Amino acid sequence: MKIALLLVLLMAFAPLRAVAQNPLHHWADAIEARFADSEPALAYTLRVDSADLSGFAVTIDVRGAPDTFRLALAVHPEYDDRFYRFVEGVTAVSPAGATTVAREDSTLWRVVAPGGVCTVRYRVRVPPEVLPRAAWRPFLTPTGGLVGGIHAFMYVVGASLAPAHVTLDLPAGWAIATGLEPTSDPATFYAPSARVLTESPILVGRLRSWTFRVDGVPHRVAYWPAPDATPFDTLALVDGLARLAREAVDLFGRAPYREYDFLLQDRANGALEHANSVTMGAPSDRIARDLREVFGEAAHEYIHAWNLMRIRPAEFGDVSYRPPPRSRGLWWGEGATMYVADLLLRRAGLDTYDSTRAAHLESLIARYLARPGNARFAPESVSVVTYGGGPSALGDYDASVHLQGELIATLLDLQIRDATAGRRSLAELMRLMLERFSGERGYTGEDIERAVTDVCGCEMKRFFDTFVRAGNALDFDRYLGLAGLGAPVTWGPALDRDRNPAADLRVFAWLPAGDSLLSLRIVDPSGAWGRAGLHTGDAIVAMNGATLRDAPAFRRFLSGLRIGDSVKVEVQRSGRPVRPTVVITGYDQPVVRLEELPRATERQRLLRTRWLRGDW
């Protein structure tokens, strides 16, 4: 019976399943068995009506599901846009009889359909556009938009390996760019699992596109330009991305995807990695002036195709409508990615903001020291609160898991090089992590430690216990000394753009969901705002008598302050009014200059030379 059912389904999906072995999915090897046993077959249609760009319509043809099944929008492991708020009019019809649809939770719907055969319809309303737009969020304009992925397609709960095909019904003349697998029909694409379906956003519209190959693997650059787009050097953009891709494949040893799409958008900021694509803001006026920002962003998100999507934290499991447990290993997923991205930009010969690796490391150490929270909180603890912990998670301190992780990756690289007399580097560690954790099992902190130990043949427990699992200041001099380097630090007044002492405006505000008052965020309790007795989470009633309704208004207020000014602040704390006065002062910041140690050995000097040169 199972064999007969499988043959029928294989014939129905023959033109689509030719590409079912998609390396995007960590569990692709199990598809055939699960498909034969119990997975329903799904066919999605997404329609954009040029006469109504306030949203898009989605239809799901379901076959082979249980009589009662559940549909849900998946939750991203790092953020949650709560897009269930914009799903409207969920209905279902079946040729076998009456159906019902009931909403069980914010992002969960129960469908009852005789024989598990039905057609589900709903509409996704696109929120009003706020520029600059976050590059991963859906948008629609008369010339194109971003649809699909986690914001558009419900999946069948408990059937994460259900194969699906997606057909796009779009305005005439609109092109399509997506990481979903193409089929013989240019408007239809294939997803072997719910994870691939929800991890593959779709850029549509009047696109410009270019292609290149790395080791025979196709890569596409698709760009949605605004109608008033500024002309820029497209050859330089595509050439830079191609050079970056060649260096990445060389470092890791192979591409973890069958093809890759850079989905770039005008009028957008930020970026988000996907299994074989990236959605990224690339404002035409900005990249016409300087390509460094877009290359820097692209390098980071592109390396995530290896380090975060394939080499993933253990907590990042299969697709789910529930938020996953917070990962303690995000310092590696983000920080090591930052380290590799900077290295590959330099090896590709692309311009960076820091002229040399030494200058870049000086900048990283100075930023680390400037925020005392980086040494106060363990990278594993900061990892847990980086996404979803909220602005108040670290109290009156601030720490960056990206910065902590990049510096730890630097020190690990130096230790590996020293222990192996320069024969190995962090590159070997990344390849080993790819070999061990590109399947079903993600990594833990102990796994990273074991991998480093295996690569360098040295004991690493003390390092991880001291600097990864506990909150201690990184010992830069000790580990830079392996390369015959020191990192002396001097402190002096922070300066503004005109080289005058800068006012201490190191304070932020955010509007908590459901609240009418902004909340303060203190990042250093020793600064002017902390010394005045203010704390993270204080609700701002007024500043100098003015009511500030949103974060932009708060920033505008700060921009008018100068050293010597006094600010009368009224906040609410635990339901009680607090009225301190903040006296605006200057503040000191660290300056780091790497120096060669006078007694460095020949071995240390060779290690330093190769590290500064970017060898691996």
C-alpha cells in the first residue's frame, strides 16, 4: 500500500522532485522515507494583484493530510515579526464535504477536512512601509516587492518534511528571484520541506540580475531598484560579490548549497541570512558613493550560509511555530562569522573601513573596552539574551555577542597557529565544524571546545571556562604575545567630528510593546546618565518638561545637548516618580595601538607576519 501511494505521488510531482535532494535542508536524506509514510503533498499559489498592493493572497492545495490538521506560521529562531497579526480571512473548502477552520492560538489554525483533502485560502496584509525598510520584511510596490518565506507560507504542523511546490501569479513583466528550486515552469518552484519553504523568501518585480559561477555552482545577484534609483557601478558590485564567494568556497572547501541568490533591495537597510540566499538592503544612492558597506554586510550574511545555517547551534532545530530555546553558542555563530567575513574581504581585495588587520583588531579591542559589559558578562550568557532578551536583559550594561565572539575567534586563531607551528589556523577549525555539524545535530559550547582541541592538539578547557562560560576580561596581551604583539591602551577624551570633546550622550530609549511611555536604556552605569541615578527600564515621563513620544524624538532631543547642559528628567520607576538632574559631561574612550614586542622570537614574528597577511 505504501509503495503504491509513493508511486502515485512520485508521478504527480515528477517534474518537481527531480531536485528534491536540496542541500539547504539538514534533514533532506530522510525525505523519501517520511514522504512514503505520512507526509501530505502541498501546492501553494501566491498571487499579487497590481490593482491592490496592500497585500497578497495565498492558496494551499492539501492532499494526503489527516482529517484534522494544523497550519501555522513559523517563528524565526533569532527574531519574531509576529506576522500572524497580518493574516486575514483563513478559510478552507473540500470536495469531500464540509470543512471548518478555527484559530487555536495567535499563529496556529486547526483545519478539519474530510479525507485530508482541501484548499485553504488566506490573505497576508503588508504593513505600511516605513523607510528605510528592514530588508527581510515583505513589501509591495508597483514595480516589485518581497514576498514568500516565513512571512507568507503556513506549514502543516507535524509534517515538516512535506514536499511542496509554489506557483507565483504576478503582474505582467515581473521577474522572480528565490532560493527555491526552479522547475520546467518558470513561475513554479519546489521546496522539499517546510524548512526550505519558509527559509526561501522571494524577490519579485522589475529586477536587474547578473550571474556568476564558483566551482561550477551558479550564483545570482538580483537587485530591485526604486523608480528613482541612483545609477551605480553594477560591474564592480557583481565582481566584488564573485570574488568574495570564491574566497569563501576556498576557505570552507565546498559550497553548502546547489545555487545561491543575493536578493538586494533599494530603499532598505539591514540583512538576513537564509540557507541559500540573503535578503539585504542596498540603497542605490549609498552604494553609488561607496561599496564598502554593502560588501561588509554581504560578507557577514553570506558566511552565515556555512556558519549558522549549516554549522548551527544545537538549539536551532527544525521549523516550528514556537520560539526555540535561546542559544548559548550564538557568540560563535555571529562572532566567528564576523572574523571570517573580515578576513575574506581582505583576501578578495575589497575595500574595508580599517586599512589593515592590525588596525581592525585595534578598533575591536577599543570598542570592547569602551563598554564594560563586554568583560562583565560571559559570551554564553550574552548569547542567550541577544535575540529576544529585550533591551533590559543586561541591566545598566551593554555587551555585544558579535564583538565578543569576533575577538574570541581572533585569540583562538592565534592559539591554533602557535600550537601547530603555523600548520593550522581557524580555517581548519571551520572545516572541521562543517564536517561535524552540517547534519541533523547542531553544536554546543562543549562541541566547539572539543573541535578547537582536536585542531590544535592543546588543552582549551581553561580558556573556555574563563572567557566563554564566565564573565572575565579577555587577556589580550597574553594571547597576542603568541604573535610577538602587545596591545597597550591609553584613555583620553572622546572627540566629536570637529575634534572637540564629545558630550556623553550614551543613553538610548525604546518603546515597550503596549506601553505609552519610552523606557531608558543605560549602557554604562559610570556615565553621566548612570551617575545621575537613572537605570535601564525607567519610564520617561518628560525631559526638561518635554514629552518624548518615540525613539526618534528622543534622539532629536539628545542631539541638542552640549557639555555643561543640565537635563531635568522625570521618570517612573516601580510606579513612583523619580526626578534626577543629569549634568552633561564629556567622557573618556580607549585608544589601542598594537606594537611589536622587542624580544619576540623568530617563530612569533613568522606567526605575526602570516596572520597579518591573512594566510591560512
